[in-house]
Amino acid sequence: LICEAYNIMKNGLGMSADEMHEVFAEWNKGDLDSYLIEISRDILGKKDDDGSPLVDKILDTAGQKGTGKWTVINSQDLGIPITLMAEAVYSRCVSALKDERVKAARKLKGPRPALGSIAANAEKKKAFIEDIKSALYASKIVSYAQGFDLLRAQGEQRGWHLDLGGIARIWRGGCIIRARFLGRISEAYAAGEVDGNLVTAPYFAQALNGAQAAWRQVVAQAMLAGVPVPAMAASLAWFDSM
């Protein structure tokens, strides 16, 4: 999801690494405050020895250790849709097909990945960046809603009696997905506000409903411009399906 937000800003709006560094720095002060947003902010501000942005020199291929794959397989065994995580895993797989992508790019023609009319207008650009923030946050809620649903189902099947609010507190205490957001999850479970899926809790339902217009705008504009957003699109489709 973070990569997709970055890609929309970089290739859609034509923003520089320094501009995106400032955006991520601002995002890290609010509800998106997290370890992953923090390190995204830092890498976008990092310069190579020649003074150019280091991020632009990193090859666009990603490896994986298998945890995402195992999670998706487990979700299929349990019949719990984690569509967003599945798309994220496949996005990693696509990124690893560097040679195939280079060959295909010579023959496949799509729109130029640019949101020119938005990028050219300062007010529209600023508003659209806010939309991206909302789309990212809404999609993040869906990611956790799907993930906690999988935990709940696995726990019920095996009789584990999982303390889902406690799990959120542990993760918030320090791990790769450490985030302020996890406090909201812990509070919702502690208050008994979750009736089945996490999105039934008032805070999350209100957040998704409020972000809906921006979320749709970002996914639609990205698709029209040829900027791939499989994870954001999957999260929105899940929302609509629910």
C-alpha cells in the first residue's frame, strides 16, 4: 500500500523524492504514524554520494521470505478472504519478474502514467495528496480487518481463545508493523465494539465511510493513468463487497 501511494505521487504527480519525503514526514505525525511510514520518510530523504536521491538507484524488484505466501494459503484453507494481502504478495512476485517486465514493456502500450491536470494545479495537487493519504489509511484499515479476521477464524478452529486486543498491543510495542493505529484496534476490542469483523467497530466504520470518496477518486485516477494499485483496488472492492 505504501509503495502504491509512493508510485502515484512519483509517476502520477511527478513528485521528487524531496517532495515525497516532506509528505511522508507529515503523514507520520498523524493517524498513519508507524515504523513503515517512518522508514519510507527516511529513505526518501537519503542522498547518495553524488547528491542524488538514493531511492532512485534501488532496483525495483522485491524478494520475500514466505510469510505472506503462507498467510494467503492459510486464508484459503479457512475460507477467510484476505484479498489485499494476496494482491500484495502477487505484486512482490510481479516486481521480481524484472526481465519479463522489461520485455513486455517494449510491446505493451498503455497511457502515460501522469496525472497532468492535477499535477499542474497547486490546489488540486495538494487536495489529491490528501486523497492519497485517505485512501492509504482506509486500505490499511481493510488490511488489518482482514488479518484479524484470519486470526479470529484460526483461533476458533483450534480453540486458542486469542486475545485479539492484546495481540494489537504486543505489535504496537515493537515490531515491523508498529503503528499508532494498533492502539485503535486494541481499544475497540477492549470496549467490546467489534461484532465479528473489525470494520463493525464505530471508529473504523466511520473512518472507512469518511474516506470513501477520496479512496474511490485515487483508485479511479490511478487506473485511468495506468498506475498499478492492485492492493488499494482490492481493499476497495472488499469494502464494496461487504
